[in-house]
Amino acid sequence: MPDVPPTDALNLERFRDYLHLLARLHLADGKAARLDASDIVQQALLEGHRQRGNFRGQCEAEMAAWLRQILAGVLADRLRSQRRAKRDVTRERSLEAALDQSSMQIGSWLAAPHSSPSAQAQRHEDAIRLAAALATLPDSQREALVLRYYQGQSIDAISRRLGRSPAAVAGLLKRGAHQLRTLLRERE
């Protein structure tokens, strides 16, 4: 895993798509319908920039983990505001765990789960590239891929959710997966 140069540590923007995907996946369960993933990610990146002096990591995987913690805090704050609930540290920790789990599931698209620590670190880095590539896909392809490969939904369930025929969903999945593989090869 490459070190994060000091000047590069301030460039948190490269994590935007990764954090956005995590936020969207977490908000997809419908618990927070009025929350916008883009606003939450923007706030998390702003908070990351403010707290940049607190980052003690050496590599991208550590920076991604640090930003996931910040994202969890922002999500917890927004959910508290939405629900008008008192601060609940256990809720914030459960959000951190949920985001870590989402990150691992994104990484599992890329490699087997039983791997060495360096391979796991590489998967986190690959997850950031995957999220960036997913962000460039058309919305319908991205949504179909996330529903199928992250949430494990059937093609019939996806077709009902997207309001498309099963054949159209299969086409979205095929084109989206092909375009995603092409984008990831180009970025290597």
C-alpha cells in the first residue's frame, strides 16, 4: 500500500465517490429518506479538511478508514437532527460498523474475503477506484449493479424497483458490468 505524501493528504476529494457510494448504500434502507448522500459527503469532506491535522495514518487505506469514521459521525448527526433524538454514542458506533461493513462488501466485489492484510489493504484501495468508476456510469446501470451485486436482489426484484422489464434490467447489468470492467482496466 503506497504511503500518502503529506501534500496529498490534503486532497480528500479523491475519496468523494467512495464516500458517496457508502452513504448511498447506508441511506438506501429508507430510514433516512429526507437525507441527501451528496450533502452528507460534502460535510464529511469539509470535516476531514478541518481535522486534517488529526490524521495519523500512512496510507490510503488508513485515510479511507479515517474518512469513514468522519462520515459515520456526520451521518449520526444528521440522523439525530432528523429524529430529534439525544446523542447516542452506540448509534454512532453502529453507523461506523455499518459503513465498515459496506466498505468490506464493496471490496468483496473485487477479491476473496480470506486474504492477507496487504491484500485487504489493496482491496480498500480498489474499492475507492470501484466507487469512482461506478460514479461515472449512468444512474440506471449504477443502481442495477448496486442492487444486484451489493444488495443481492434478484433481477425480478430489481425490475420492479426500477420499473423496467427483467430483460431491460439484464441489459443494464450486462452493459454496466462491461463498462465498469473497462473503466477499471483503464484506471490501472
